[in-house]
Amino acid sequence: MLRVKIDRDRAAFAALFDHFAPRLKGFVIRGGTPAAQAEEVIQDVMLTVWRKAEQFDPHRAQVSAWIYQIARHRQIDIARKEARPVPEELKEDPGAEADASQILAIEQESEHLKQALQRLSADQRIIVEKAYLGELTHQEIQTQTGLPLGTIKSRIRLGLERLRHDLKGLRT
Amino acid sequence: MTAITHHIPDHLLASYAAGSLPHAFAVVVASHVSMCNDCRASLAAHQAVGGAILETASTSPLSSGLRASVLAQLDAPVRAEPHYDRSGIYPGPVVAALQGQQPKWKALGMGVRQTILTADAESNARLLFIPAGQAMPDHSHNGLELTMVLQGSFSDSTGRFGIGDVEVGDEDLNHTPTADAGDPCICLAATDAPLRFKALLPRLLQPLFRI
């Protein structure tokens, strides 16, 4: 992804496409897009990845998390024919150097998170997937017993703390 | 700027990331995250969970032409989407809901004014302007109400809410928010059901003001 962002490397983008597009297909169909439109959404999402690559910040997110949010927003924009409200972008300090240890921390915790998801019981896993594919209302997410939000998030606690710390210097 | 002490509850951040949050509440979440790095980091955590689910999703075969079609469009010109930055006291998502215009205030009486930002069958969001020292009518909630302070502050039985703070009102909260002394209080308020007023007069006026 960084080669796409920094070097505008088309071969690297093609590799991203080959990894994510086949995963996005089932994902967007489950997320409420009719099968006939799924490839149109995938095309929009992947072109957004290319066009907005400069907004991707590896200190704050893993590429899968970034693409997840683009895909969910895109699906809702299409369903509502109205843009989803999105937070203001953080202004990156253009002179700041990449912090390899923070990038690594985010990657490692994303890996732990993936493993934690795979260790969930089948029931729990189904509920987590429903919540993050938009199949549960906010009330259901709040009241759903067996939704291990806390357990899951504790897996990324360390990265979050670093993130909080780093973000403090960025604004306000 | 005073520190933000009242945040977006976690289940609403998860619902925002997943896209299941009604539009008006999403305006509040996006506005608060624009001003609150703690909630920005928590939202990143939920996006990471979504990313992990995407990463472990099973793959489906694509049409043969899709890859070439996407790669061929990398240089295609794109229509620039409107982009709204923060303007004065209004965070970017509020400016976007106003489509870059200044709020058009309508008087509600007693110096209180409102601007409807978005309303659909599911939810609605408005800006409220409350003069210093003025109380909103005593009310409770049929559903969920999120109120975020953009200027000044207000207080009720649960505490004081300053700039960036979000009060979460539900069926259990019956309150009389009162703007504190100082600047007029300007809030972003989103609900998914009509409020319940205790007194008769505000109840009678409700359909007129769409509160």
C-alpha cells in the first residue's frame, strides 16, 4: 500500500486488487448490496483506494481497516444516494518522518486481532460479523449478549494507547 | 479549549463504523470524532475489527474483465467531490450538512432558535441556539437523543457539557438542560423519536417545530 501511496506504483496497486477484490465481493453482498451491483461497488472502492491513497496513514490504520471503512461508506452512499458524514481528515505534518515501530505495532496488533477473531466460538463470530457488516442496529450492538466487543478491542489496546498518545500532538 | 469529558459511547462508534447508525446520529459521531482524538482512536479500533473480518472473508471469483477495467481507469479524470472543512464553531460534518451555507435560524420562542440539518423517517438533526441562562422545556426521550455542544455550555441534573461534549439521552433521562452564563449555547442535537415534554404548551407546539 505504501508503494501505491508514495510511488503511485501500478503493479503494487494490481497486487492490492488481487488480494482485496475477491474478498470484497462476498463482503459487499453480505453487507446488503445486490449481487448484480457488487462488482460495481468493488470497482468504486478500489478506484477510491487509488485516488485517496495519500490519505492512508499507516501509523493509524492497517490497509484492511481503511478499505473496510471505504467499502461500508460506499455501500451506504449508494443505498441512500447521499454522502455519509465523515470526520475531518487529520492534517499530517508533511515534514514528519515515518515511525517504523508504530507502523509495526499497528500491523502486529491487527494480526493478533485476526487470530482472536478466529478463536471465537462460531456463535460469537457470527454476531461480530453481523455487527460489523451493518446487520445489527446500534441498540442491538449495545444489548447483544455474547458480543465480545471488549475482548476484541483489548487486543488492540496497546496500539490504541500509542495512537492516542501520537494523536495528542497532532491537533487541538 | 477545555478538555472534552463526555464522549460517544462505544456501541455507537461500532455502529457508525459498520454503517448501521441512522444518518442524523452519524453527523454527530463524525462531528465529535473531528474534535476528539480519543474517540478517533476508538473508531480506528472498530475499523480494525471490520478490516480483520474483511481480511479473513472467503474469496469469490470475479468477472474476467473487472481487473483490467479498474486498472484502465486509474488515470480517468474524476469529478471533484465537494469537500467541507471546519468553519468557525462548526465542524466539517456540520458544514457538509449545511452544504457550506450559514445556518438559517428559525425562532422557537424565548430566544431559542433552530436550524434543521437533516430529517428523514429514521432520524433528524438540528442546530439549537439557546441564549445564556435560558432553559429548554423539561423533557424526556422516546428513543435516543445525542446533543453535542459547539459553543458555550449547558448544564442539567447529570452535569455540565462544554464544547465538544456529547450528552446521551435515552428513555431513562428526564432533564431540563439550561444554557450556562456567558456565550449563547449552540448545540447539534440528533433524535430518532419525538421528545416527550412534561408541560402542555411545548407539547402543543411540537408538531409546528418538528421537535
